[in-house]
Amino acid sequence: MPLDLLTYRSVAMSHAQSLGLFEQVLGHEPVSAPGSGLVYALWVARVGPVPAASGLRASSGRLELTGRVLTPADAQPEDDVDIAVTGAVDALMSAYAGDFDFGGSVRNVDVRGAHGAGLGAQFGFSRFDSTTYRVATLTVPLIVNDLWEEVA
């Protein structure tokens, strides 16, 4: 079974869009200022085999997506910036954990980190052009059965 990034990304982006929280949902890491309001961007961080989830004839894989919630740090009122970003992270994590197998397209979202970093978010700041953004960077780990066949 091939790695079907188009499907996995589509499911992850669909969850984000259905929340109604974001001005934009992007399928790539932004390289310039994404604008105002809450923005969600999603891209691939890494992929590799998962020995503990693999069999003798095929390796299962772990596809780690990175999601990033962004909003201008100087949005008014500034006291509400963290509330908006944290609320969006909470909603995304709930949606991803709640669709544990991404509509049957993956074995599971590795919520608790059985095979590496689990579903989670790290908060910080990022600067684009002359604007500083408050960001939360999500790790969205997906375990996919039997990606790479091992036959001689």
C-alpha cells in the first residue's frame, strides 16, 4: 500500500476547516505572512518505519504531520491571543483524536506516542516580514499499516 499523503492531508485539513475557526487552512508551510485572523497550515515533517508495528513481510510507517496555528501577536485585545490559539489547538487535537483512524485511511493517530512523539503542541512566536505571529506547532503522528513490502 503506498503512502497516500493526499488522503491523509485532506482528512486533517477537512477537520480544521469544519471547525469554523480559521480564516485560512493551508496545505503547506507558509513562507510569507499568511494574513490576519487565525490561520492553520499543515505539512509533512518526517516519515519512517515503525518496527514494533511491522510484520515479517511489510513495514508499517509513521507519518508525522506538522500543523501550525498562527495569528498576529498584536491582535486586539492582546490578552485574548493565547485564548484563541489555545482554543484552536484544543479543537484540532479533539478532532484528530476523535477520528482515531482518519476515516479508515490509517491504523491510528498516535495520540499517546506509542511510536515516537504523540499528538501535542508547542507554543511560541514566529516572524514573517514585519509581523510577529503567536504560533502553536502541532505534531500529528499517523501510523499506517504495511507501507513497504519486504520481499526478495
